[in-house]
Amino acid sequence: MAALSRSVLEPGLAGLEEELTCSICLCLFNSPVTVPCGHNFCASCLELSWAGLSGNFSCPQCRTTFPGRPQLQKNTVLCRVVEQLQGCPGAGAEEEEEEEGAAGCGAEELPIYCDSCLQAPAVQTCLTCTASFCAEHLRPHQDSPAFRDHQLCPPLRDLQQRKCPRHNKLFEFFCSEHGSCICSLCLLGHKLCHTSPLQLAKANAESALKKRLMDLHNQSEKVARAMSTVKTNQSQAAETASRKKDLIRSEFSETKALIEERENQTLKVIADEEKRVCSKFDFIYGVLGSKKNEIHSLRDQIEMALTEDDDVLFLKRAAALQRTLTRDAFVPVIEMDQNLIHSAYQSAINLKDIVKLAVTQCKEKTAEAKPTPGKTKPPPAAPPNKTSGGKKPPGPQHTQKEKIAHQTQATLQVEADTKEKKKPVKVAPTTGTVNAAAAVAAKELIESFLKKSREELLQYAANITLDYNTAHNKVILSERYTRMSVSDTPLSYNHHPQRFTDCSQVLGFQCFKRGIHYWEVELQQNSFCGIGICYGSMARQGPESRLGRNSSSWCIEWFNSKISSWHNDVEKCLPSVKTTKIGVLLHCEGGFVIFMAVGQKHNLIYKFKTQFTEALYPAFWLFSSGTVLSLCQAEQ
């Protein structure tokens, strides 16, 4: 009965061989231990996996992290199961087949015969005699004291392969420098080499291979995590592209709406002129119709008079009819105002030329914006009116719609400008060359804006959004690109020629070249930040890219309670102002920008006066991870 139960148990244990395999060394468990998450490993494999760690111990299989190094206990149940599996007749068949290179699974090995009689199977091998013996010929080794020191072991085949071909002695050592087995006599030639007994060398090699296997396992997991990161980045890129496409569609829809509005206005001018002329023709047509009826009536009266037989009555009627006078029909000259029609037609042609020019410039800027290999710093840009060298300012490439809108508004005034007398335009004052009258006018203009209430300033409100392509790698943009903060670690932003590389700064997406614009920024108390404006040609790298440290930017800065203004690397300390919201008023034609504290009553912080020569962008600088700036949406 015991034999029967054992025969049933052994195939079942053999089927559990995969479950009894260590996931690190892929061999049967050797002194298995269990970690708190429930997985089992060889004690030596787990020790190698955790070697050198002082914390963050984790399971090599499920990656569960433990607060401290777990106390490992030997799994005695698994030990017994592994021992029973190893005791099964077929348990070691696979290993023996691999060692012998057998072609078929489960093939029976040929027995090792006695080297004395060459007939009976050998029961043991003498390593001293280097021969195998059957039970009969092994008796002298067991009975005679002369063979007492001979080393016996289970039968081994191919003993000649275990001998040194040079000294005909069994291999006993392993040379790690030459990677070969040597005998005891070969040690003389390997004095300078690192040698060790075969058993110790085997244990070291097994330990190294297990460690290598563990490294390969970790590399595989790193590759899997990298693949997951790539997939995540791919989905984020697709989402960003989709969002940008929606924004572009919206911008083009607005551009089309502007063009359609201009078309309707131009057609309305022609329609009004047509209505005016047609109404005159209708009036003249009515007058001519009345005259025609009058002539027909007179004709009928004459025809009736000619039928009168009474001479007296005929003469009376003839005298009266002869006194009735009729005049020839007169048609006055009525023409459409050709100047008005030509002006409307010319405005349509001008708008078409503007759109063509804008599209052409957009294509050129797109081609020039492509990064050149080996160049990381964007080239300096010429003023907007100059195109020498083909260089373009590295500012955001999104102002074509605004240019079209401004130029469209200009074309709408063509007719009005031809009828009205041109009014004098105030010229922005130039530092050092303005006369007294211009200075007084500029001062009065600034004072008039400082006296305006917040509701009046909101008439010039512009909803500012942040340009992702200019954000430094540590600047985080959130809340639909209206909130900025600083990250402790660099972000994986793609390279872009407009991006700041040295200073944690970001520009606004909107560009202003003319008109009056107002926006508000909310900041925290005791912040390290800067708020200002800059040209699109401001540098993106080096110390000169810092806001206010060059001639292309103007800003005010907060260092806790200290406030200062910066322009062209010149600092001016300002009185302390307690506020959490800053208003920025930009007057492009007036040549000034005003920074004010927003509250029940606006308090002036500082104002810059100059002559702006390029398009301007809102600019922001953040110093540390605790700094947060938010753009306020305009409340009309």
C-alpha cells in the first residue's frame, strides 16, 4: 500500500516542478523562504537581491515595498515538497539529459561498466585509481588497508575527460584568470593566478550567474517601465496635438469671421449706394408716368373735340385745348458714386493682399523656426520692419490673426479718412529728445489713466494665456495655461527655440503692437517673482535672458517684502506695497507701461516710459518652488 501511494504521489510532485521554481534563479527552491507578501524565493537568491540595500526592500516578483527588512523564516513545508520532488525517479532526468546531451526526453542512459571485467555494471569509482569497479572488484578497496586512503564516489563516466592531459591527474582546481580546470601539478605554473578548489569555484560561479540573472531580471523590468513611459508620452503628445488643433481651428474660425464681417460691410456699402440710386430712378419713373397719363388725357380731349358738330362749342373747346401746354419728357442724369464703389472694391483688394502677405510670412517663419543641428541658441532678431539675413524674432508665432484684424480695421476707415480731415496723432515720447509740449501731453495722458477706475480700465482688458513653447523646464503650467508655478525637478518639455533654458520664465501667448491693453496677475504674499513685458527678440539663454536684465524687457520684482524695478540691468528700489493682485496697463502708441496695485483704489507701483519698436509680450519670472502666479480673467 505504501509503495502504491508513493507511486501515485511522485507523478503529482513532478507536475509541481514549475510551481516549486525560484523566480530569480529559475531553479528548484534551495532553502526556500517566504516574504510578507506571500511569494517564495531561495534564501541565497533573496540575499543577493537585497545585498547593499539599507531601505526600500521590495519583493522581486510583485514589487511590494516593505517599511523595513523583513525577518525571513525557512518554509519547512516547501523544503519537504522539494526534497520529495528531487527524490522522484524522473526529477533529475532533465538535468542529466542536459549534461549528457541526450536527444530524446526520458531516454535511459547506458550503464557504467567495471574497468576490470568490462561486463558487470560499476557500483563506485575510485578517483585515486581513476577507474570504476563492480561489487566484486571493489572488494579489495573495502577489505585491504592498502586502499583505505583511496577516494571513492558514485560511478562516473568519461574519467579521461576529468584528467589533466599534461600530467594525467584528475582536475582538482580551477584557474579564474585562464578559465580552465587544472590538476595539483599544474599549480606550479599558475602561481600568480587566482586558483580555487573545484567545489568552491562552482559555488562562486553559481552565485555570479544567479546575480547576473537577477540583473537581467531588473533590466527587463526597467525596459518594461521605459516602454510604459514611452506609451504615456505618446498619448500625452497626441492629446497636446489635439488640443492645439482645436485652438488653431478656433483661431482660423475667428479669422474667417473677421473676413466675412468685412465682406458684409463692403457689400452693404454697395447695396446702400444701389438703393439710393434706385430710389431716385423710381421717383423719376413715377413723374414720367404722371406726364404720360396727362398727355393721354389731353389727346383724348382733342379727339372728342374734333367730333363736335356745333361750331360755337367746337371753337370754345379748341381755344381751351390750344392753351394747354405740354413739355417734352426730361430724364436727369443719375449715376452711382464711382469713387465710393472703387474705394469699397479697393478695400477688398487690400484685404486680400494683407491675407496673402500674412500667409506667406507665416510659411517663412514656420520654415525658419525649424531647429538647426548643432545650434541651441536662437539667433538675434532684427526689428519687425527689417528682413535682412532672413532672421525672425523668436517670439510666439501666432500674431497673424491679430495683424489681419488690425489691418482690417484700418481698411474700414478708408472711406471715412477720405471725407474727414486727418487729426494729429500723438507720437510716443523718445527719451532725451522730447520737447516740453510732448512731455506735458504724455504726462497728462498717463495721469488720465491713473485716475480711471478699475471698471474703466477693464474696457481695455485682454485675456492672457501662457505660451507652452516658451516655458522653462521647471515651470509648470496649469488651469488652461493661466497658472504658473515652479517644480523641484525638471520636466520633460520638448526642445523649442523659443523656450527659456537658464531662467524659470514664461511669456504670454498674446502679442501687442498697437492699442491699449490691460491685464491682472494674482500673486502670493512673500513671493520671489517678477512681472513685466518684453520684446519677442529677447534672448532665451544666458544671464541676459533674465527679465529686466537687458534692454528688451521691463519688469518689477518681489523678494519677500522688497520691491524693485528692472530695465537694462538697472535696479531701482520701490516703496513696499501690500497687495495680492497687480494690474498691468500697456499703451503701445503712448509709449508707457504702468504697474499698479489693484484694490478699491488703484495705487501706482511704477511706470516705464519709452518708445516701443517691436511687438510686446507679457512676461513672468518665478524664483522657487513656492512661488505661484495666476492670470486673472477679465470681468467685463
